[in-house]
Amino acid sequence: MNRIGHVIAGKTAGAFERVGPVYNPATGEQTGAVALASESEVDAAVAAAAEAFPAWRATSLSKRTEIMLAFHHLLVDNRQRLAAAITAEHGKVLSDAAGEVTRGIECVEFASGLSHLLKGGYNEQVSTGIDVYEIKQPLGVVAGITPFNFPVMVPLWMIPNALACGNTFVLKPSEKDPSPSLLIAELLAEAGLPDGVFNVVHGDAVAVNRILDHPDVQAVSFVGSTPIARHVYERGTQAGKRVQALGGAKNHMIVLPDADLDLAADAAVSAAYGSAGERCMAVSVVVPVGDIAGPLVDAIAKRIAHLQIGDGTDPASEMGPLITREHRDKVASYIGLAAEEGATVVVDGREESFAGDGFFLGVSLLDGVTPDMQAYRDEIFGPVLSVVRAGTYDEALALVNDNPYGNGTAIFTRDGGAARQFQFDVQAGMVGVNVPIPVPAGHFSFGGWKDSLFGDSHMYGPEGIHFYTRTKVVTSRWPDPATSQVDLGFPSNR
């Protein structure tokens, strides 16, 4: 049994007084026991970060850049190793895991331009003899609380920008798949990051609440479900911290009658069932408009029949298991409930059988879903795709805008005017046009609207730099050289 501890001040730690199980979801076997941090262990991690902060803040931008670039190269060299660690504890197929690492690397690339990103502004002679300029300075100790579904990518949304800006960091990853965070710590150390600048504490609500309450933690970044995001935001801000908390989603994909049917069907399948639907940008609702509804449902069902589900280490697998047995059973319960509420179960994932004790569930397709059904209202976070038919574009748009979530959305159409109108009208933070999962590239920022975001700052990219720094404005005036008592070589001083 692998014992998974914390990393505090560059050393492995953990009393293991409380532990949580870590499973291989493809087999159902418990492969590890992760230490669940006590308040004192969180305090030790924060103390290590606080002690390391003065020296790290004083480290030159060129040295920080050197470390970021070295970290980038190490992530590239260890891409497959990181992907294997993700698959072992999360279950997603290796290609998905490698893609996750790649998207995280984009954020390191962005942060490596820190000399440009941290530039301030300068105005001379705003008044006679007076200049004004601004500088960006780090906050101090900052923390990240990250989810199970992207154990490498989401931490890398936070860590590179925070460190590049001169902060020190405490990461509390999901206790369900904790090992990838230790690899991140290992690679940062190998890249030359000093001990204590980056620390990892595993844990549950005890660790989360201590981070939120700790007076030395200046800012907290969070990604997870909406109820927990709300808790993190409210408790963290009550303690006077900056908080960015990304919550849940119910992402709609609108398909207009003129859309490319094959393109839309392929997109719906990959976006709904990739990574077993366990991602906040998954398409969970397809909204066909008008006569395309029947053909689109048929095309999706046809593709589902050929979807390969199995162990994520098998190159033939296109979808792996869910994260835990309990979560799998909860997802499966929505299928029967939808049928009871009047939906048509076109494909029932519960009917597919799998050998062994892994946490597998077949994919499901529900047609005739309406907004009052539980399958529509809840974020299922699994391989269940609902079809809500709409008669017009306005009806489809209203579904998105009336939904309490506003994370991502997409429209499929050949009509540029309709696409432009949609991006103007829709109330969501990220919009795809013939792109089902519109996750921004690393030099933009990621974040939703409404109950998908608490706070006013999105993740990574330019908004990440803003979140992890505070601006200081300096107004200066110096004596006229002509009247200076110091011999500066001006004629009037001779």
C-alpha cells in the first residue's frame, strides 16, 4: 500500500493520524493511503511558505524566468509519466491525461514571460517636476484548492502565475488522486525552486477550512462544485482574503438546423463522454433546434454504439471509469429518475456490463428532457447527455440564459451571422462556435458567469497575473539639478 504524504519545506511529511483511501478506478483496488492533514500540518506548510517568501520575492525576474523555463522543459520531458500517474488514480484514458498535461504546460509557457507580464506604467512630468509610476508586487503566501478531475492541469492554472509573480504557494489537491501533485513538487524542485516556495498538503474539509481561516494566507484559488465554491468564497472573503472560486456547470450545445450534422454529432459524443463526463466544460445538454433534432439524436446514438470503454491504460479505450464507486452509482441513478419523469432513455449506460470491480458505467443518452427534470437541473458530472429540443433559436438561447450556471456554451451552425448574434446574446463566460469545449488557450483566462464563478477574477492568463499581484503607485519629485548641493556636473553647480 502506497503511503502518500505531504511536501512541506522540500521534505516529505505526514503524521498519518487520519488517512483516506486512494483507488485505481479501473480495477476497484485500493492502491494507496493518503495522509489527511491536521490543522497543525496546514500551519506548518503555511509557515514554510511564509519563511520562504522574503527571499523568493527578492529573487530576480531573470532567475524566476530561468526556473519557469526549466520547469516547462521538465514537464515536457515527463509528460507520459505525469499522464500515467493521472490515469492510475483518476482513471481517464492516457490520451486524455496527456492532453491535460499539455494544457497545463501552456500556462507555464505564459508565466515564463513574467518580465513582460509584471511591467508597470510610467508617466513623467504629470505636474512640474513630478513623475508617477506603478509597480506590481506579490501578495505573499497564496493557496490553491483543486479538484480530482484535472489533478495536473488545474494546479498548473494557478502555480506558475503565482510563483512567477513572487508569491509562495500551498496546494491542497483532491485526496482522491493526490500523487500527481507530488510529481509537480518534484519537478519544481528539480527546476531549482527553493524549498518552502511550493508546498503540498493533502486533506479534507479540515485542511480546506484551515487554509481559508489562516491569517497568513493572502489569497485562495479554488475549482470545484458550486456549493463548495460558495463556501470557499464566503469563508475566505470573511477572513479578508482574495478569493477566486470556480464552481459547477451545465453546458449547453445548441445545434441550428443548418449545422453540419456529422460535425455536431462527433462533437457531442466527444464533449459529453470524454473523461467520462467528469469535467466542468463537458457538454451535458444538447439543444437541437427544429427539424435537425431527430437526425442528430440518431447520429449520436449510432456513434455511442462504437464507443470503447475500458481501462485507461489500454490504447483502445476511448473512455475510462468514474472516480469512485459511490459517484458511479449516483450518476447511474439519474437515468432511472429521468425515465420516471418522462424522458426517453435512448441509450442506457446501466445495461453495459464490465468485467472486474472497476468503477465503470456505460454512456447514456436521454431525449425529451425538460428543464424541470432532475437530470437537467443537476450537474451530473458523468457520462449522461440530455437532449432538450427547441423550436427556435430564441427558445434555445433562453435555455442557456435562464440556467443558473454560465460556464461554457457552444453553437453549431454554418451561418456566421447567427454565430455572431449568439456570442453577443449568450450569458456565459466561454463560448464555442463549432467548438464544443471552448477552453481558452493559456494566454487568455478561464472562467464562467453566474453560479459558475464566485469572485470577479478568472483563472490563469492575464487575470491570473492580476489576481496574484497588487499594484503600488509611486509619485516622486526630485530637487532641480540646478539647485542641488551635489556636484552633478551641471554648469550651475560649478
